[in-house]
Amino acid sequence: MEHSTREYDLSTASWRKSSYSGGSGGNCLEVAPSHPTHVPVRDSKNPLGPKLKFRAEAWSAFVENLKQD
């Protein structure tokens, strides 16, 4: 399966920090929920570092599981 470069280009992604993040900028994730095919995730302390990309279904299942704990 081919993937276009644009499909995975995160240079213009709009990142959102968790509402559970404290003002001190501690350990926190940021997500770019408007990406068309995946949910990109990055470390808020290292925004230029590596990013993870999850299929939307996998991310939703992960978040739902967190809510149950």
C-alpha cells in the first residue's frame, strides 16, 4: 500500500495539549486531532522530537480504556 507524503506531513498540524496538563508543563502528551487518517501524538516537552501516529480506531479504544480506569 502506498502512502502519500502529504498524508503523513505533520509540519502544519495543529497540536492540542491534554486538558489534564498542569500549567508547569510536566509530563504531557499533545495530539493533532484534525489529521485526516491518524491521530498523531507527541511529547509536549519535545515538540520537534519523534511523533507517534495511531489509527483513529486504535486511539479511540485507548482513550476509552483510560476512562474506565
